[in-house]
Amino acid sequence: MIRNQGPLRPELGEGDVHVWLAALDQPQDRIEMFRGTLADDELARASRFRFDDLRDRYVIGKGILRDILARYCETEAQSLRFEYAPYGKPCLAAARAKSRVRFNVSHSGMLFMCAVARGIEVGIDIEQIESRKDSLKLADRFFAPREAAEIRGLPREQQLDAFYACWTRKEAYLKGKGNGLAAPLDKFEVTLRPGVAAALLSSEVEPEDATRWKLFDVTPCPGYAAALAVEGAVADVACWRWVPR
């Protein structure tokens, strides 16, 4: 589990990946502080949420992301600007291009995760584990046939964890590439068995990705599954808890 507190001035070397975990339950004064760091388009989107709790989670997520990235860029959170790839993957605007900082975010339940690297693409996904009766049907519908069969072949008590391992690894890989869920989930395969290291086994669309992309499991806390995808060589992966400055 991620317990160590993240540094105020993190040093991000070539091949290093930093994973941050934060709670989306923050006090009201901090939410207002975060609101003051958001750009106009982010504030406009926040105003469109009908329910206060969803609006607050959005503001908190954006505020935490800005605080984290500001530590790497050595600037104020409110000065950061973002651009978006065709499928919506965010990146720092051209003014910060020299930093070569890449990042990706995910949230589920009341948790937020962010992966940061320098000069290499990253993707991250976190999912709150829910006891669902349709996990096998979803695996048959969306996963590669081998993956779905492998989940069905596991003892019943391992099937749900294997389903979420498969889902988060696939999602992290696609988010890293910037495809979102636009690419078919059944056109590439990942490991999923308990005790087997996370890995991208094959891809029908881009076969070279099986050696280009590395997958890692991240254990945020009980009741959640998470995975990290990194393009290129990885020197070190550090996982930290976010705390405000």
C-alpha cells in the first residue's frame, strides 16, 4: 500500500516514474483554495455539475493535479495551462514543453491517482473493486478470448481480482497511448493471473508495443486495483501519498 508522503521538491530523473495517491475528500477551505488555481475553462466545467459532491471532486482532482505538476515545473499551480490530444489525453501546454514532464490521471470512488515521468509517456488507471455478478459476461464481451477463458478457468474466489487486474492494465496502456477506450480491448492481451507480473503480452494493432510498453501493478489501498503503463525503459517507480504544502 502507498504510505510514504511525497516530497515537496521531487527529483525526476530520466526513466523515473512517480505515482501519487490522494483522497478526493478534502475540507471546504482547501476546495476553495483549489478553485482559485483553476483556469476559466475548468471553472466553467465545474459549474456544469448538478450535484455539489461531483463538483467538489472535480475541483479537488484538478487542484491536486496542478499542485503536483507545479512541484516538478517549479512554478505556481495557477500558472499551468493544459492542451489535449485528439482523444482527450491532457499534456502541459507548449510554454512548459522544455520540462518534458508527462503525466496521466485517474480517479475512482474517493481516490485520485497521478503518474508523472519525464520525456516518456505514462498511463494510469485505478478502479474501486465492486462485487459484480456480470464480471464474466463483461470479460466475454470486451476482453480477448484467451483472457476471458483464463478468468473463467480460475477458482471463483480469484475471478474478480483477475477481472480488475485485466481491466486496469488494459486501461492504463490505452490511456498511456492516448487512445482512451477508442481501441478495441480484445485486440491486445495482458497478464491477469494472481502472482504473475503485469505485462503486455501482444497487440494485433501494434505488435511492437509488447516490448515497447511496460506494465506495473500499483496497490493503492484495500478495495482498489490500479495499474501503471510506461513507454520505454524504466529506471525506477516511486509511489507516494499526496499531502498539501
